[in-house]
Amino acid sequence: MMMTQRKQPQLSGWDSPKYLIDCVLTNVTKQLEADGCVLERLETGCKPTTPDHLRVGDFVNVQLWVEGEEAFIDIRLAEVRKVYEHWIAVEVIQVSPNDRMRLKLFIDTSTGIHIGGAAVINHLLIRA
């Protein structure tokens, strides 16, 4: 019996984004705002890059640090919606339920306002 070798599927930008954004939450109003940097993933690690390397529709990972927390909020997948000068707007696609709850709790306690929907959590504006 002859076995056929299956070709391994190629990783897409969805499976393993080329860029990582490491940022700190700085403001919570109608949306989340953060300051951070864009890192390009390489085989040997990561190197800093500029926001102009990102394109609308790119998928990225986001490490969002919040005050008083020792671990970052791991946004496993976000889509770039807009890049303008040093600002990047992303839409959160995938975050663990635990990290989503941590972020929601932080927003509720820091603003004193209970947010009713996920709209605030699903959009992030980053200055890089």
C-alpha cells in the first residue's frame, strides 16, 4: 500500500500575524486608546517597525498592558481598520473570555461606568 504525503497547509496572516503591537492602555472614553510600538515578527525574534508598514486588512496580535496588572491582555487576533500617521485603529477579533472579562472589569472600575455592550472593548486606537 502506497502512502501519499500530504502537503502541510501554509500559515496565513490569520493563523500567524506578521506584526505584533505591544501597548499600554492610556485612555478609556468612547473607545480604548493605547500608546505602544509595532513589532515585525522574524524567524529570529521581533524587530521594531513603523505603523506605515501596516495596511488596512492586516491581521495583528496585540499585547495590551493595563495599570495594576502584572500580565497583559492577550488580543490574539485583531484586524487593522485604519492607519493614519502614527495612529492605528484595530478591531478586536479574538481574545480569551478571561482576558475580555479582565479588560471589562478594568474599564468599569477605572471609569466608574458600567459598559453595556462590547463596542468599547472591540475597538482599540493605538498611537505608535
